Amino acid sequence: MKILVHFKSGFKQTFIVPKCMLALEFRNIAREIGGNIESIEFSSPPRRQSNIPTVELRTGVLRLPDKR
């Protein structure tokens, strides 16, 4: 799975992450690499189904709350 992370510093980094990785584990790794996280965009490759020739790329944006 491709994940695009937007850091509060303005830096953006794309990660290729196995689907079995826990979200909390990924967040900790990303934070170590780039600092505080502003938002995360998840995308998965299109899936092919026999009755539907193409499926659009799915993208979601998740804003993480500040840790208090």
C-alpha cells in the first residue's frame, strides 16, 4: 500500500507499507523519519474484477489529533 504523509514542517514523503503493518507502528516510524504529522493519505492499487473492468484509485485522508 502506498501512503503519502504530510508533515507539519511542509515536508511530504511517500511510503510503501505492507498491509499487515499496524497503523500505530507505521505512525511511529513516519514520525521518527519526518517529525510531527499533519495528515496521511492512503491509496491502494485498482482491483480488477471479472464483471467490472477497472476500479478507480481509492484515496483517503486522515488527520491525526495532536498528542496531549
